Amino acid sequence: MRLCLLAISCLLTFTIIGCTSSTEQAGTDHVAQDELNQLQKEMEELQQEMTVQDQDIQSYEEKLNAYQNFINHDLVNTLDSQQLQSLAESQWKYQLYVNGEEINESNEFQMSTSDLEIKLVETQNIHTVLPTDIHNEGQVSGHMREHIKISPTDYQRVAPAGTNVDSIIYKFENVTSDTIQVTVTDELKERLGFDQNAISINKQ
């Protein structure tokens, strides 16, 4: 009798364990399915967003093309050479810096350290709708270094270039001269907005 009861007890135990395992597995499968459904939903939403963005990009490109066509064919044909030159020059900017400070007019500049850095910077609009040949007319003629002279000449010159920014840097170390003279051409003077061609940099 005891053996029968023991056998029945074992059978019930195994049955309960088996049912519990099946229930846990079903629960795990249900959670995994919910997660999969959520991921699919998120992917569908992202796909919809990408579709909208693609449509926006296409719309912007069409507007840009229309604007460029207007500039290249309509506006350009209505302007004279002087107006086109002014428009091209507006796409380029020139700046002169002494030890990191922009010089806005021709004057005397006091140097407070024995090291000196003079930097001439040329910046063009990174996006332009003008035809390339007209856009390039906005640069100073020749090479930028031809428009600036510095005396004395015991400097190191470097010319880093970027996508839309070029510069020429003149570096002096342990300056011994009392005055550094910077002279720019008439063309560069106008682009810098200076009144005079010369700038004196004096040691304090």
C-alpha cells in the first residue's frame, strides 16, 4: 500500500513539474512575441519617417534647382558686368588678424608679446548658387599672398587650406624689430574695408 502511495505521489510530482515547465515556457514565448511585435512596429514607424524625409529632401532639391535656374538664366542675364562682379565679391570675405585679434581698419597696433602672428583669411560661402565662373570672379586677383607684404621678412609662413576657408599665416618668434610693417594692395585694402594700405605693429 505504501509503495502504491509513493508511486502515485511521484507521478503527481512529475506531472506538476511538467505543467509548471510548460507554463513558464509559454510565458517566455509570449514575452518574446510581444518584443518582436514592438520591434516590428518601431521599424514600420522609422520606415514611414524615412519616407517623409525622402519626400522633403526631394522637394528641397527641386526648389534649389529652380532657384539655381533662376539665378543662372534669368537674374544673371539681367545684370551688367559691374553688378555681377559685386554679387560675386559678396560671396567672398577677407579678414586680417594680429595675434588673434581682427583688424578692422588701418591703424597702429601695439604688440605686447615677443611672438607675433599675422593671419590673412579668405572665406567663401560654402553654398553658392552662382555659376562657377562668376563665383570665382569674387576672389582677389592672382594669389592671396601677392596682395600682402610684411617687413621685416624673418618670419615663418604657412598656408593652411580648407573646404571654404584659406589663410596665410606669418609667424614671428622673439621679435627684435621695434615695428612690423604690413602693407596690402589697393584691391585687398578695399576688400578688407581699410582706409589705408599700411598697418604698423609696434612693440610696447
